Amino acid sequence: MRNMWKAVDGLKPALLMLSVQIAFASVNVMYKVAINHGMSVRVLTAYRLIFASAFTIPLALLLERNNTPKLTWRVLFMSFFCGLFGGSLFQNLYFEGLALISATFASAVYNLIPAVTFILAVCCGLEKLNLGKAAGKAKVLGTIIGVGGAMMLTFMKGIEINIWTFHIHLLRHNAANSQQHGSKVLGIFCGIASCFSFALWLIIQAKMSKEYPKHHSSTALMSTMGAIQATVFALCIDRDWSQWRLHCNVRLLTAVYSGVVASGIMVIVISWCVRMRGPLYASVFNPLMLVLVAIAGSLMLDENLYLGSVIGAVLIVVGLYLVLWGKGKEVKKMNQLVPSDQVAQQSTAVEIVVDHASSSFKTEQQHDEQPADDSQIKAKDDQKTLVST
């Protein structure tokens, strides 16, 4: 009996990460249905960030009220841009693309974020190519494969794949037809632009995490800034007040679920899994959302699967794993480079983990001094930070 409970406890991180991907896949489907029923993407994004802020602020006050770092103007300035690139702008671009193209395509493009982040980090001098090493070659090759898969996903169809003998029709018939004649090019542009926006957030968040290393408080700041920005933007564009009415229907369900569950509870789950198994372990589950969305889209959203789309999605996933493998090798090597006892030095390892509508960033500082006792180890663990949207 004890061995059985031990086995179940060992599977807990995997089961929790599976629930995270199911939650994020559900957000894609619910957004698609809510938009199909006439709700504005901008209003829905504003409500999502409002509910996320309302959930994370009390959580931060409860868990970090005694050891919250000093809130400076510089931190507020960085949280404004974090809320912009990781919250309001990113979600408006991503879900605008979701409204114009299929949910499967939008989920596949989302997996390009590590590759786009790597490109921007190289341009900003935060990353080095290191083509002479296996890790550097893996990151470059993974980026090329991922971009190639996105191109194939965009321009190649091939044979249509039918995996269901029946369908559950959640979309209205007229909207499903209009999607076929909609601006697919604009949807693709919004999807790719959302990747660049999110990658910029990851780079800015790297700096903010060093100055404000409390992930509950920084997440609350980011959600609040994003909520203010998204609300102002939606009020300027959508003057129809009927769009802002939330009745007991799919609109209210989508806003509350995406804000509280996806941007709130799932953040805590990811934080726990990253602390138990590490960020790379959590990132391995990211492509599972693409599979879940593809299955749900073909079953419930009248989306067609083509051979070219499947091959392109597989290439994007392969590129994602190559980039993550290369990054993991570099971090592992950095952790092994322990300074000598004569000179106390400090090394910093940065790892980026991307999830749908939620991304995790972790910064760990390693201090090599005399051997640490239990209290020092606990204090070191408390320095690990994770921010998600």
C-alpha cells in the first residue's frame, strides 16, 4: 500500500502538468466559442486581466505581505511594460489571430515563442550563438526547424485527415463559413506578432525578476497593469456597451475561467511543478496543448486537419525541444562551473519556460561560500522566482 501511494505521489507533477495543458486548451476552445457568439476580443481580454488581477492581488497580499521588496518607480515602470508585452498586447494579438484562423493553427504558432525569444535575445546580446558547441547548434537548428514548420503549417495543406465519424457543433453555422473567407493573412500576422510581444516580455521580465524577486506580487502587478491597459484600449475601440454586459452565459464563463483558473490557479500549479522538477520538465508538456486543441477543434469547432498542418506542427514541436535541450545543456554546464573556495563568486542561470496564455520565468542565483545548513538551503529555495501570465 505504501509503495502504491509512493508511485501516485511520484506521478503528481505529471498529472498536474497534464491538468495545466487541459486548462489552457480549454481556454482556446472557450475563446473561440465566445468570439463566435459575438463577444469582442478586446473586451474579453480586458475582463480576463481584470479577473486575473482580482485573484492575484489578494493572493500576493496573503502569501508575501511580510517579505515583499520595496516597490520603486523603476519596478512600476518595468511592470507597465510587462503588463503590455506579456498581458494586454500579447493577448489581444493572440486571440485576434485565434478569431481569424483556426485554434489549432494559433496553438501551433504559439510554440514558436522559444525560437523567437532566442532570436531577440541574440539581437539584444543576452544570448550567444556558440556554434562551436552542441548546445548552440541545437538552439540554432531548433529555431530554423521551428520557423520552417510554421511556414509549412501556413502554406501547405495536402490530404485532409478525418478522424471523427461525428461532430459536436459549438460554433454557429454562419460564423464557421465566414472564417473560411476571413483574413487568414491578418490572423497569421497577429499570431506571429504575439510571439514577438511575448518574447519581449520574457526579456524585460528577466530584469524585473532580479529587482523584484517575488513572483506572486510581480504577477499581481503585471496583471493589474495589463488590466488597466486592456480596459482603456477596449473602451476606446468598442463603444457598444452591450459588449460589456456579462450574463450567465459563455461570455461570463470564459472571462472568469481564463482569468481565475488559467491566469491564477494554474500559475500556482506551474510554480509548484517547477520547484519540484525544474522548468525544463514543465516545458516538455507544452506541445501537449497543441494536440489537445487539434483534437477538440476537429471535434467541436468544425476545423479541418490537413497532412501539411500536421507535419508543420510536428516540426514546430521538434524545433521547440531542440531549443529547450540546448538551453538545458547550457544551464547544466553553468551550474557545474563552481568557483573555487579561495574566491567567492556569483553565477546566474536563466531559464525560460513557455505555456499557453501562461509563461514561466525562473531566475536562480547560486552563491558559493561555505557549506550551507538546512536554513540556508531553505533561504536559497525561497529566492527562486517564477512569473506567469
